[in-house]
Amino acid sequence: MTEPVTAPEKITRYDLRVTRGGLHFRMRDRGIAPGPDSLSFMMQSQLRIVPYRDVAEVNLGMFTLSNMDVAQMRITFRDGSRIVVLNTDDWGYVKPEITQEYYRFKADLHQRLVAADAFHIRYTTGHSQARSAFLTAMVALLGGIFLILPPIFFVISRQPQALIPMVGGIFFTLPFLRVARRNQPGIYDPRDPPDMLR
């Protein structure tokens, strides 16, 4: 039997970047606070408050940007809209202090969701099945182009320069492989959310 989870009494505002997803030159909205029965956050310089009953899915994932591991939490609402919470600064750079703030937010939010009996929410990790299949196909294609073709060209031409693309291909393909492995589709227990950065 599991013990009942009690959420922290104090509401904490976390100074994290909040976006609607997609690419941004600079992220201007920041600030998110899980409360006892709702989530408040800044979006387009306006405070939004959404009850937990209107949350449909919480998805934990990661991606690599300029050799930085970016943690992302996608929160999808029943109306189809969503927000993405990141461990980056306004310009998209990962910093240790922001990552620690992200971890505190993630733990706080999940404690509050469990305490509020928000088990109608789907708790997922990684990419969707379709996106995961596409990424796997991309890794296989890149692996084929950069890791299999150069040795074939070397055997045919007997010139060592034919192997140069293989070295570059390894460094080009590894980040895709890493992201694909860490973002395998899955479901998790909100009482024990996974760390997608490890």
C-alpha cells in the first residue's frame, strides 16, 4: 500500500522558461507555479491559471542543442493547447542553476498532481510512436550513409580519403542516436518521474 502524498503548503514560483513549443529566437515568458489544484504560468506576458482537471498529458523528454542536453516538460491541456517548460535561459542555453530549478519544479508539480488525485492525466516520456519511428529511420539512414558507404568506397577506390566522411559521420550521427534512445515512448508513474537527462 502506498502512503498518501502531501503537497507542499507553500506555493513556489519557479523562474523557468515557458513556451508553446517550436523554435524561438528568444524566449521571453518565464515563471510557473504549481498550486494545490491549478497551475499558473506566464504566456505572452499574461498570467494564465489552468486547473489540473484541464490537464490531459504531462510528457517528459530531452533534446540536444549545441552539445547541451535540454530537459523539456510538455503539458498538454484538454483543449489541445500546450506549454513547454525548459531548463534553459532566455537564449536557449542550459545552465546548472536553471537545471536545478527545473528539477525542483518537476518534483513539486508531480507531488501536487498526485496529492490532487490527478490520475486522469497521461504521464508519458519521450517522443510519440510516429516521431520515434521517424527518428529511428533517420539514424539508420545516417548510419548507412556515413558508416557503411565510406568503407565500400575505400574498397573500390583504395584511397584512404574515402574514409574521412565516416569519421565526420560518427560525430554527426551520435547525437541523433543518443536522443532517440533517451526519448523512447513510455508511460511513467507520477509518484516517481524519471530523469530524462541521465
